[in-house]
Amino acid sequence: MSEEQQTQPQLALERLYTKDISFEVPGAQVFTKQWQPELNINLSSAAEKVDPTHFEVSLKVVVQANNDGETAFIVDVTQAGIFLIENIEEERLPYILGAYCPNILFPFLREAVNDMVTKGSFPQLLLTPINFDAEFEANMERAQATVAEGQA
């Protein structure tokens, strides 16, 4: 293998898995009421270095549906993937781990949430697609503003 081939950037999803999943219906009375839910959706991502060339990236969502003032259900799913990331510039790594990889994981997370909710005897719950690129940029701007305020 030539030196040029060895230094080619590599980025690949090597393993996709559900890291954590739970579904809870606190009380059966929810099934006797008219269904007009209020949803509280909390989404986060994390990345952890597994070895010099692999990162585990996880995308977690917790959805709490309240109906008529009571909790109807809580679904908590963490979708994860092991990504091979090699010969990538260090300054690009935060973007890859914070936007690119979550973009890949999101459809699988969305499907898992919908499966859990429908198996729990509730109507479909399809999470709205998320622009992780825009979210990443917004987070970077907030971080820079916080640093600027701390220096002022």
C-alpha cells in the first residue's frame, strides 16, 4: 500500500446498535381518555473515543407524553454507532462527531421510538427530522459567545 493510500481520510459506520431502550406507561387510565397529548422531547448526543481510530457516538431521546394532565408514556432510546475515523484533520473532528454522525444515527433512533410507541398501543410518533448541521453551528456560536462574555 502506498503512503498516499495510508493517509486517505476514512470515515465509516462499522456497527449500529440500540444502547439503551425503555418504555413506560405509568397508568392504564390513559387509555380511557380522549387522546390529545402534549409532548416533551429532549434530544442529546455524546461521543467517546474507543481506541485511536474508533469513536462511539450516541444519540439519546426522551419523550414524555402527557394527556389530560397525566403522564401517558415515557420512551427513552439511545441509538449508538461505532465509527471508524482515521486521518481526519483534528479541527474537523468536532463537526463529524457532533453533526455528521448524529445525522446518520437519527433515522434509526426515529424508527426505534416509533416502534416502541406503537407497540405500546399509542398512535404513531414520528420525530421531526433535525438539521444537526444547523444545531452544531448554533452550539458553536453559543460557546464562542460565552467565551467572549467571560473575557469582557
